[in-house]
Amino acid sequence: MNTRISKGEKALHACKIVFLGLSALIGLFPFYLVVMYAIKSPIDSANTNPLLPPHTIAWSNFTEAIEASNFFNASKNSLIVSLSCVVLTILVCSMAAYAIARSTSRLYRILFYMFVASIMMPFQAIMFPLYKTWLDLGLLNTLPGLVLALLGVGIGYNIFLYTGFIKTVPRELEEAAMIDGASKYRTFFGIVFPLLKPVTMTVLVLGTLGAWNDFVVSMVIVQKEAVTTLPLTQVRFFGEYTTQLHLAFAGVLLAMVPVIILYFFTQKYIVGGVTAGAVKG
């Protein structure tokens, strides 16, 4: 009896390892393709099997991609947009979620459900009204206009995360602070906000990834060279008659480096922040 159970547990453990190994390979496969195409010469990228490594490594692809895409200017714009969007998202969404989570008013509950409903709305439904509004306000082809658009697109999901997490914070901590004479702002920033570190790190990572990799919203808001972000530079490698896959993938690989580093150092906070923010209604 015990031997059979032991063999069954070993078989189950082996199946788990195989499943996780296959999942890891599937997840890493796109990254492998990016690396292979990024170091291939134009001839290799056109004539060889995509899965095979190149005959010779074309390191010049990276310098050509940097020059062709105005990489450093686009990187600067993406960095400005990502940092601004993340800072504003953390401040606005955490404060709004705190007001919603601690209020018993029906109005705040309605507002919360409206924010949650906005998560299900596709961007295509508001794309043309957004373009017309930004045109009238003079925010097209500006980095502030892009930051505000990205902030609005993601605000519903981030308020949902913050609200659920704040409901797990004991009210007694805030009541003690208020008894000591602390104002609501002092209580929030001094007591509550430091306790929101897990969900804040989640919002930071997901917000940075979303803003850094965004293409659709950026394509609607910015078209001028001076305010182009990194995802938009990839369009230059795909023409009507020619496609420079080796340069496109070299540019993609360079753009991936900052977010991979960020994710590597902060990934442990993501799962905890998302699950903790979802346990309360």
C-alpha cells in the first residue's frame, strides 16, 4: 500500500516537472525567436529557418537599429511617459481607492462599480472620442497628452486593486492616528500608504510594462518624430515592399532590457499584490 502511494507520488511529481518544463519552454520560445532574428544578417533572416541560429552573428544590427529608429530619443520619451504615468497612477489611484474603501456612501460604491466596469471597455470604443477631445484641447503630439491618456485607460483596474487591498488594512490604525490629532492626509500618507507596498509594487511593475510597451494608445495620441516612443519606432522597419526583420527584432531586444531588469527585481511583489487586492469585494 505504502509502496504504491510512493510510486504514485513520484509519478505525479515527475508529471509536474514535465509540465512546468514544457510551460517554461513555451514561455521562452518567443524570446528565443527575438534573439535569433536580432543577431541574423539580412540574408540569414530571409533564407534560413527561423528556429536555426545564424551562420554568422551580425552585431551591426543593433547599431543600425539604433540609428534607423532614433532609439535614444524614443527611449527618453518612453522613460518620461512611463515614470510620469506610474507616479500619477500610484498617487491618484491609491487616494481614490482609500476614499472608496473607507466610505459607506452609496455614491462611492456606484463610482467603484463604474471604475470596475471601465476595465471591460475596449480602447477601440473610446479611441475616436479621445482623439477628438485631445485635438480640441491641444494635447495631441505631446507627452503630457499621452501620459493622461494612459492614466485614464488603466485607472479602473488600478483602483480595483488598491480598493481590495485597503480593505484588508485594519481601521484601528487610522482611528488611533486620528485620536492623536493626525489629519486624513497625514493618516493616509503616514499610516496607510506605507502598508500598501505590495500592491503599490504591483501597480508600479504592471504600469511600467504597460506604458513602456504601449502601441495602440501611443499611435492615436502621438505621430511626430520628437514625441515618438519605442513601440512606434518598430513601424519604420516594415515598409510596403521591404521588411527589415533583423533590425526590427534588434530594436525590440534593446527595448526589452530595461523592463526585464525591472521585472527581475520586483516580480516577487506582483502575485502577492494582485491576490491580496482581489480577496475583498
